[in-house]
Amino acid sequence: MRHLKAGNRLGVTTAHRRAMMRNMVTSILEYG
């Protein structure tokens, strides 16, 4: 699974992380 880590380092995770952060914020706002 080395290629997976390499692909994530190319910046694909950045976009994914953004979506995850947005979901987190929405969840907090909804449950907060």
C-alpha cells in the first residue's frame, strides 16, 4: 500500500481533508 501513501501526498488528501473539515464543522454546528 505504498502507492496509496504516495498518491495521498500529491495533494489528493488536501481536497479530501477540506471536505472532511467541512463535514466536521457542519456536524458541530448542527449538534452544537
